Amino acid sequence: MTTARIFKEANSPTQSGMARTKLWKLEFEQAHPREIEPLMGWTSSGDTRQQVRLSFDTKEEAIAYAARAGLAYRVEEPREPKRRTISYADNFKFNRVGMWTH
């Protein structure tokens, strides 16, 4: 039996917003390795649980679902992003520490 992974999705590295990062996800780990189909060269797998991704509002709801369904699960706690609160106007401050190069 495969284990389910419960985690909070990270934000996209190409965007600064926090959209789609509030939900907790439950997805299954890969049970069988993927294989290349010889005729067409496509990558395939007989494990259909990899296609299942469930979303929950809270971590407790995801854990309760896994317990109800009798799934083995592991929870990955999210790392909070370090945000710098700096504005564009700080580049032009009178008491700026570094030299302005532009």
C-alpha cells in the first residue's frame, strides 16, 4: 500500500503572489516505476492513484480523511516564505546605506 503525502503547496517561483497556497493537498506517492511504452515512446504507469489529488481547507481535515479511509499518510509542514518589506521609494531615501549606481 502506498502512503499519502499531505502538504501545503508552495507558491510558484515565477510569481510573487500567494494564490493557490492556502489549501492543503493530499496526493499518493508512486507505487510502481514509470515505464516507456515501446511502440510510441510515451511514459506510462499502471498506478492510477498518482492521478488523484485532493484539496482540503485545513490540515486537520486532510488527516481526518486519511484516517477515515484507512490510508497511511505523512504530513509535511510548510516553510513560511521570508518576505522583505521594502518599497520602491526606499531606493531614493536620503539616508540610504549603499551607493546609488544608476
